[in-house]
Amino acid sequence: MGTPQLMVLFLVLAAAAVSAAAGARPSAVAVGALFTYDSTIGRAARLAIELAVDDVNADRTVLAGTNLNLITQDTNCSGFLGTVEALQLMEKNVVAVIGPQSSGIGHVISHVVNELHVPLLSFAATDPTLSASEYPYFLRTTISDYFQMNAVASIVDYYQWKEVTAIFVDDDYGRGGVSALGDALAAKRARISYKAAIPPNSNTDVINDVLFRANMMESRVMVVHVNPDTGMNIFSVANKLQMMASGYVWIVTDWLAAVLDSSGSRDLKDMSHIQGLIVLRQHTPESDTKNKFISKWNSVARNRSITSGLNSYGFYAYDSVWIVARAIDQFLDSGQQINFSADPRLHDSNGSSLHLSTLKIFDGGEQMLQQLLLTNFTGLTGPVRFDSDRNLIRPAYEILNVGGSGSRLIGYWSNYSGLSAAAPEILYQKPPNTSTSPQRLYNVVWPGDSTTTPRGWVFPNDGQPLRVGVPIKASFKELVSVGRGPDNITGYCIDIFNTAVRLLPYPVPCQFVTIGDGTKNPNYDDIINMVAANSLDAVVGDFAIVRNRTKIAEFTQPYIESGLVIVAPVKHATSSAWAFLKPFTLEMWCVTGALFIFVGIVVWILEHRTNEEFRGSPRRQFITIFWFSFSTMFFSHRQNTVSALGRFVLIIWLFVVLIINSSYTASLTSILTVQQLSTGITGLDNLISSALPIGYQAGKFTRNYLIEELNIPESRLVPLNTIQEYADALNRGPKDGGVAAIVDEMPYVEIFLSYHCNFKIVGQAFTKEGWGFAFQRDSPLAADLSTAILQLSESGQLQRIHDEWFNRPSCASDNSDVGATRLGLESFWGLFLMCALICVFALVVFFIRVCWQYSQYSNSEAVDEPSAADAAAAAAVTAAAERQRRPTRLGSFKEMILFVDKKEEEVRRTMKRRSSEKDNNQAAGSSDAQLVASG
């Protein structure tokens, strides 16, 4: 074999060797683990990770021929040491890092792994701000606190609490969780009323100061989000401050569940300090694999003399190893190689001993990250799969109630179905939010061994009284009145408030803050804005509950009904000799008289041919028409109607007369007894359509309502402050610079009318409101005070207080006594039209019948006596006689009038006689014709 052949063979063998080397799997792959060895989470996670590595290396279906080489580093619960340990771990060319357990260290290390392209899988860093958008190589393999805080918010909403106090460790983990809690509560219309931040590694004195300040606040719902290794000190201090007594609520995040699970009840000395707490724990579904792992973990722990127990973070640590193993397996199966290269931006400065150049970039980091995100298997914690936000699917929590020497399960929370008493695995098989409607939890034993759900708040014990704003007005002192000094405030509204406060089951010290100088009314919307701006805690007075105010303040139950009404001046009508003509207008009188005569004529026409009482001389008949027409007004007509049409018309007419009589009587009575509006304003529509000036009470919502809702020009509105200004403006009237009417709320109007009797309410109230006391948004005091107001109403005390302050005799009369008007044709034209149409209909039927009779009458042959007949010449004489005979036809109009004037009975007799004569003539003619024919 020549030299060229040898060269070719050498190249082929070299290429084959390179190819084989490229496709070969490495014998071992380095994976790092970063956590605090001696910690509640670290002790459970360390053994779980080691067992997971052993299981992976023993499983030939995963990483066949390749072992995981686990390299662990202890962060020692220190951000600085954790960073140093992480850098040392990166020097060892790991392809992934499991950990850290601390969110604070996670923030720092994430910057390192982003630079070196090494995926970081944390089984315990739950801070929601560790996001994929900022840290692309950070992957959370446990449940984010975003979901845990939504679970807390659901519990708060379930028990209808509105404010909580957040007690948290002041680091990335604590601040991130509390921020998520605030957002979750806001979605439930609740809020964090006070944030009690505890510095990391604080001693008992610092914790005591923080809890003491928190206890001075009004909220009694405490949400505790701290580290598990130092968190138990909080409850020891709280117990000394008597904050574990009845009335308190403690909701604790999953750190306490990790402590309880890791410490047997016989070893936990502080169980007496945590009785009645609600605790969240990450939910992992039951399975044979999980039970086998627990047995194995406990067995190994006993062999190694590990005294702490397993907690849920150990399950997530175990699954994290399997996530990495499956991703490496897929990474190698795709033909990728594990290579590292130097980062040109990392170099050691002269004299530096940091050895930054030893940190290498993982060339396949991006591909490895993608394989991690495609993870899909079932682990100890259930389905292991990531959503689009890189969160584990199906986050769920168990809700525990601590009692005795342990805890009991009272329900679950999942982002699929919310709160429920059923396990999430069952609900995942059903449509969301249907199987647990309404959501429920099992009964809870609260702190102090109470089974009654705590109210969740008390009046703050900080020595500061409730700042209560009170409007000082120029008038209407019955509602709110200020004596000497702000403490001497009386009035109807103040009495209601003080009486309701005394019914509360807790003391509420109040400090009244007067608003206004007493000469002009303050603006009520501005006072409500002071509450929204936290310048006042509440306002008490005549505050109407209207739409724009409820958006910025919390109102109590209304303690008095209110509504806008119109007040106008009235005058007593003076009587006169012609007062009896006032009920009807001139037009009404004319039309009524014409209709009387018209009906009389119609009845006469219908009765004339059949009724003897409607016949006679023209003078008699004329008198009969008028007498019959107007006597029906008093139902005293003596003529009887005999025709069907006449009776039908008379019945309708008597009904019309009854209506006219009743209306006349009522209107005349009203005119002679009631008062008349002097400005002509009769109601809201009339007021809007007029161009007259309108008065309103300055500072109240009435002005905005008239402008915005009723579109009344502002130029027509006149602000008024006192009762005397009301009276003066109405007495002057529009012509003398006053107003035509005043629009105000009913309670003010009642007070005004008790002083001035020459004004009246026009129409009905056109709005429906009520007066209430305003508090800051979501203030629980508003709900409790509403309950107290309802108690006052049910006991009758609310009405008694009203009667005590509104005790002046009122001269206001019923609204129906105001503004009586004359009746015009527009009120009766429908009735008159109906009557006229019926009369016309009767006449049409009558004349149709008459015309038919006239036709029958004219076609009948009149049998007259023969003229100059010759009895001897039978045929010739008969023919001549037949030619001379003609029927008596009434063809002219005069003859028809004469026919109508005839009595119907006479016409019938005539027609019957003519019919008989015709028959006789026909018989005689037939006999003569036979004689002629025979001759």
C-alpha cells in the first residue's frame, strides 16, 4: 500500500474517531445545588436532592450511561456568602443550579447565571418579582407567592374583612410577597391598612416594638409573611402582648406549615402560642410515589440521625432534580454537547485574586433552558409543567387551622376554582367555579378558643379620637347647631350619631371638627373630599347619599328619607258673586251648552214620530226640546223615551251629565276652599319649561343636580342660605328680584314650612335620596354604624328622636290643596266627542230607517174613488179608468218632510190600507176582463 493510500486511510479513521467522539455521551454531568444546610427548608431539601440524584442515577431510562454529579454549596442564610458560594459553584462548570432557597440570594445569583447562561431552578424562592422577563435563566420550580397571596385575599374576602395588617420580613422575599398581597386584596375591594416591617434577624425587642405599633391600629386581621427559621419568635411576642386573644385573626403563609411539618408536635414547644391560626401549605396530591418517597426519606433520616421532618419544599426539591435530569437527557439526545467557553468580559485585573477568568459560559445554556421549559411529567408534587409565564401549572394550597397539638384541614384554594372544601384534583375534572358555588370552608376555631368569626377590626387604640367633621350652617339649626366650643354640638343629626355610637360593642372616642363660619353654608362636596383625602375620618350632618359622593366615601344606612321637592308661594282665593262660573272656562261653558241643545234636538228627532210627548204645535215642541235638554242636568226630565235609539242616546247622555256634574262640584269646592299658586308653577315640567329664577340651598348637591341632570341654565339659579332668605325670595317673586320657586330636600322644606305658612310644596318629590354619615372608603365603622341605625329604626327610637327635634306645629297641608285650576275643554273633549259620535250614529240609523219606510210608502198604490166611470161599457170604461188612475207618489222634498212629520203609526195604517185596496182592485179588474172576453 502506497503512501497516498495510507494518508487517505488515516484521514478516514480520524474523521470516524471525531464523529464517534461527537456522538458519545459524557460519563457524568455536573449539577450544582445552592441552599442553606442548617435551615428548616434546607434540611428537608438536602436529603430530598440527594435521594433524587440517587434515583436518577439508578434509573436506566433517564440519562442512560451518564450520571449526575451533584455539587452542593452552603449559603449560610447570608446574601454575601451565598453570592460567594454561587461564584465558586460556577467555577466547576455546572450545567444547571438547583436553588437557592432564598429570594434575596436568588435576585443576586440570577444576574450571574444570566451572564454565564446557566439555568437556575429554585425550589423555594417564591418572591413574585423574580420574573422571567428580568431574569430569563431563572426558573421557579415551586409555587410563586403571587398565587399564595391570592389565596390569602380569597380567605379575607370569604370572611368579609376589608382591612388587614401585613407583618413581614423587610427583605426581597417579604416585600415582594406583601406587594402581591396588596394587589390581590385590591381586586377583592380590601386593602392593607398597615404594614409592619420586621428587619431580618431582629431580636425580641425589635419584634415587640413592631407588633406593639401594629396592635395600635384598627385591623385585627394579621397576615404574617416571614422566614421560617425566625418566624416563631413573632407569636411568642404576640402572646405576651395579648394579641393571641379572642377577636384577633392570624393568617400565616406557608413558612409556618414548613415549620410544623419539620418539627414533631412533641418537639414544638411553642404550640400554645399559635392556637387558632390559619396556615397555608402547598398542596401536593396524594400518590403511591409520594408515599414511598416519604417512607424512604424518613428511613434515611433516622439512619443519619436527622431530627427535623420532611416538608413540602422537600417534594419540590426532589422534582427539581428530575426536571434537570430529563432536560439534560433531551439535550444530549438532540446531539448537543456540553461545552464551556471563556467570557471575554471577565478577566482578572493586575494583582486581583478573585480569579474571575475561571467563570465559563455554558455554550448550550439556551438550548438547555428550552428543554427545561418543555418539561412534562408527573412528579411528587403532581403534574410538572410550565405555563407561558414559566409558573408551574395548577398551583394550589391547603388551608389549615392550628389547634391542640397539631392542625386540621379546613379547605383548599386553587387558581382554578378558588376556595373549596373539596380537593383540587376533584375540581379539575369539573368546569371552573361551578362545583363550589358558593365557596365554603369548614368551621374554624379562632384564637381564644372562639368559634365565632371575628369582626376583624376594632377602633384603633392609638389614643387618637375619631376626627368627625360637622358642617356649621347659617340656618336650619334643628339639624346641627354649635354652642360655645366644638364639644357643645347638638341637633337632630348629632343625636342620631351619638345614639348609634352608643350601640356599638366597642368605644369610639370622637372629636368633632366644625367646618364653616355659620354665616354661609359650606360646600358639602368639599367636606366629603376632606374625608377622601384623610383630613377627616368621618363627617356627620345632613349629607345626602348621592352617586358622586359614594365613589370617594363610605356611607352608612340612611337615617332619614330625603328627596328634592319644589316650594312655591300661594295665596288664598277671594270669593265673588260669580264664583259659581269659575269651575269651567268660557269655552267649556259654550261647548257644554251647545251639546245640551244638540242632544235635545237629537232626542226630539228620534222620538217625534213615535212619542206623543214630543209632538204638538211648533211652540210646544220648541219648549219640549229645551226643557228636556237642560232638565237632564238634574235628572228631572219628565218626558219618557219610547224608541230604542232615543233610549240609547239618553243613557249615554246621562253618563256624560253625571261626569260634568261631578267635575263641576269638585272644582267649585276646590276653588272656594283651597289656595292658589301665585307664580303658576305647578310641577317639575312646568318649572323646567319656564324661564323663571329658581332658588336652591347654597353648598348642597341641588345646584349640580339642576344643571347636570335637568339641564337648567346656571343663570336661572339663585343660591340661598337661611330660612329668612327663602321667605324673602319667594315673597318678592321673579318680578322683584326674587324667585318663582325653591328646589330643596324634603327635611329642609318641612322645617321651612313650619315657620312660613304662605308657601306650599308643589307636586311630588322627584328624587329619592337619604341622609347618612360618611366615612373613609372601606371603613368597617360604616357597616357597624349602619347596623346600629337599623336597630334604632326597629326599636322606634329613630322616630322618637325625629319627633323631639321636629316638634314645631306644621302648617303645611296636603299637596292636593294647592293650585286648583279651572276645568277646560281639554279635560272633556274625549267625552264630548264620544257623545257627539253616538248621537250622529243614532241619527244616521234613524234616517236610513225613515228613507226605507218612505220608499215603501211611495211605491204602494193609493186607491182613490173612480171619476165619471161608465158602468155600461165595461171593457172600454175599465181601460179608460186604468189609464186615468195614477199612484200617489211623494217625490218632492216638501212631501218628504211631511212624511217625516207624520206619526209612524199613521204611516203604517195608510200603507196597510193601500195594500188591501190594491188587492181588491186587482180582483175586480180580473172579473171585468172575464166578462169582456165572454161577450
